[in-house]
Amino acid sequence: MASRGLSAVKADDRLGPVGLAIGVFGPFAVAALLVPFRGPVVTENVALVFVVVVVLSAACGGRRAGVVAAVVSAMSYDFFFTRPYGSLKIDRAEDAFTALLLLGIGFVVAELVIATRRSKEASARVHADMRRLNEIAGRVSAGADAKDVLQFVQAELVALLLLRDCRFEEPPFDVAFPSLERRGAIEGGRRRWVGGEFTLPAEGVEVLVIGRGRLFGRFVLIPDWDVGVSIEDRVLAVGLVDQVGAALAAEPWPRRTELSGT
């Protein structure tokens, strides 16, 4: 099962070079098409065409591609459409203002495009979270075998948090790990800041499996230390584990003992 984080990374990897290519070569393509017709009317309106290039670049490649497109577009406008032609020198104050305005608009447009894309991604993540919880809750309410629920949640945790390993252990526990609390907080452990989020502790983190007030075991999560995990995903992970606790609490004891070694 592909994780939402991994899917987003793959999408960025695929579209990033396209956006950068648009940002680098798009302004030159615009110049090549319009230079033969340059004059007062073309020069006044060509900045709008460069803004379109910035929008396309940012939409495909993200902020970095949008910024590159803004810089290259401003320089192309200066070089090809302001006097003296073929130079980055600008004689008229109006042209200098237009070039700076184009650069500023390019940065703003790039940020707006990124904000819109992030909003759409956040909405998609919410739907994915709801699907995960609904599917697992449906299995539990339908009386699915606790071992099946456990294995399903185990796979979901790996996909959600991009884990290197995830295992279930029954008490007593031999090794102590930092604990992932219900609100997403983690006490202790070696962590670092990656991609705007903290990673899970390098040595691993535990999520206790509790049902009807009884401790049935824990999930031990071994992270990829190059992946930051948001607090929302951490809270969701606890919610998924709660479903295992509910499933275990609903089963008779002889069947629960079969979970060892899962």
C-alpha cells in the first residue's frame, strides 16, 4: 500500500524537473517568439506573458521552480525588451519598475500556487485519514479476527509513517522505547528536524495497545530517520492502534495468546 507521503514525494520528483525546465527555458521561448514584434505595445504587455510562465513553472515544479522562473523572466524582460536591447542595463525608470514588478509578482504568484497545492494536498490527506479509520473501524465492528486487524493496522502504520519496520510485542517488554502519547507528543529519544517536521526517535518509539483499560501489548515503530512526521499523523497512528486494542478486548483470552510473534 503506497503511503500518502511517499506518493507526494514521487509526484514532486516526477514534476520537479518539468517545472524547472519551464522556468529556465520558458522565458527564452517567449522572447524568441515576441522579440521580432517588440515595440511599445508588445513591451508593455509581454510582462503578462512572463507571469503565465511563472504560474506554469510553479504549478509543475513547486516554489523553487517558480522562483527560478521569476528570476529568469525578469532578466529576460530586461535583456530582450528594454533599451538598450541585449543588455541588463535599463535606461528608463518605467522599464526598471516593470522589471522589478515582474520579479515581485513572480514571487507572489509562486507562493500562491504553492499555497493552493498544499491546500488540495491537505484535503486529500484528510480524506485518506478518514478512509483509514473507517475501514479499520468497520472491520472491528464486523467482528473481524483480532490478528487480522493487527496485521492490517501494522501495514497501515508502515505506509502512514514511512517506517523501516513495525512489530507487535506482548508484555513483558525487554527493551524500553520512547512512548508516543495520545496527543502526538513523544518524550525522549534522538530526533531531528526534516522537511518542516520532527522525525520519530532514531531508536524507535512504542505505541501501547490498550483495550477496556487493559494493556495487551505495544507496537514498536522503527522510523526512517530522513522522514519528518507531522503531529497529525502521529495522532492518527495512535487512533489506528486503538482499534487493535478494541479488537483484542472483544476476543476471548485463548485467541489473544495466538498473537505472539506477529
